[in-house]
Amino acid sequence: MPQLKKALQAIGLSGNEISVLLALLKDSPLYAVRIAREAKLNRTTTYGVLKLLAGKGLVSIDSKKGATRYQSISPDQLPGFIERQREALADTKKQVTDMIPQLKLLRAKGKVLPKVQFFEGPEGVMQAYEDTIENNSEKFLRDITGIDAVYTKMDPKFVQYYLNKRARLGVECSNLVPESEWARKSKADDEKYLRTTRFLPAESNFDAEVSIYDNKVGIFSYAQENPMAVIIEDETISHMMKKLFDCLKQNAK
């Protein structure tokens, strides 16, 4: 049930929780030993997972003649549960958003948080990309992009999601890319995505991207084995990179 697994992952259930819940959705009620076997977990772990699921209202206990069995909620109750969790996540996002000014004030006063952030793996890279549009008061990006790597090494669904979201948020982009077939294809969509693309020499191709915005510089590596990103927040560095970008742009076509 890959689609159901994805939906349950999206609302924050762990892999073990999903395995146990799916075992119970297929056949309830069950004894813990049977659940452990179906979920491919040891009994101690299974008891812990059952307790977590019970706390979330997804599992209940059925005691009969002193024996404890466990059952899941009815399958037709799952859509309602998922909807409630999504609403709760939306509320949490709003609460965190409301706290951002206070967090920025703490950062400015105490300088406790680092000015360099590292992101590892595909999920980390995608999170770093979110910063380039969600925390971009200029509403403008200066990108130097290895465009071939974007279309051949990144998740196409995320690329489309990111482009659509950037356009929806009104963040314009000036993009410098090595000239290639992918680059020309990307340039054809410039108007749609609030972007202007200019070409660097084809031989300068690379598997990375530099994004310059506000007082930040984001560096993204599309290395297949270890994709990663670094965001440097520093006024002097971002100012220098903006000047370098302008020099490159003057010689791009």
C-alpha cells in the first residue's frame, strides 16, 4: 500500500508505527506476538509502538478472558484522522511563523545561532531551497546554476514544485547557466516562472548551484552520492557575491 504509507509518513508516523498499523488494518484484533511477526519487529519494540499508536487514537485494546489483543481504528476512519493531523500541522506552522520575529531578535542580540547552516541528503537540500524563497525579503534571486544537473539529478516533482512556488510567491530570478539543450529548454519558460536566463560558455558546466539573496549565499551540490547544501548568512560575503554575479552577467549572452 505505497500510497497509504506515503500519506501516513506525511502526517508524521514513523516507519515502525506504519508497519504495526498496517498489520492491524489488515487483520484486527491481534495479539502482540502476531503483530510483531507481521510488522517484522521484536516484541519489546512492538509494545512501545502500540503504546504510541494508542496515544494517537489509532489503536485500542481488546481484553478477553485476561488476554490482551490490539485493534486499529476502522479503515473508513483513516481519512478523518489524516485530515485532523493535517489541520494540526497547519496550526503548528502558523504558530512557528508567528514566532519568527522573536527568534530573529534573539539571534540578533545573542548571536547564539550559527551563521552557517549545513544541509545533507536530498531532503536537506530541498529544505535549503525553501529558504531561498520563503526567507527572501528582496523577492529576488541571483542564481548561477548547473542546469543540466538540476534536470538529471534532482527529483523532477520537487523541481516543478519549487518553480511553481517561487512564481506564486512573486520571487523573481536572474539565472546564469552554461549553454546546453536543457538550458535552452529552461529559458523557454522564463516568463512563466518570473525568470530571466542568460548563457555562460557551454564548457563551464558544473553539478552545483549558487543562490544569492538578501544577505545570504546558498551553495547547492548535486553530487549523486552525497547531495548537500550550505547557506552562509553574512552581509559582506553576500555583497561580494552580488558584485561577482553582476560581472558574470555582463559577459553572459
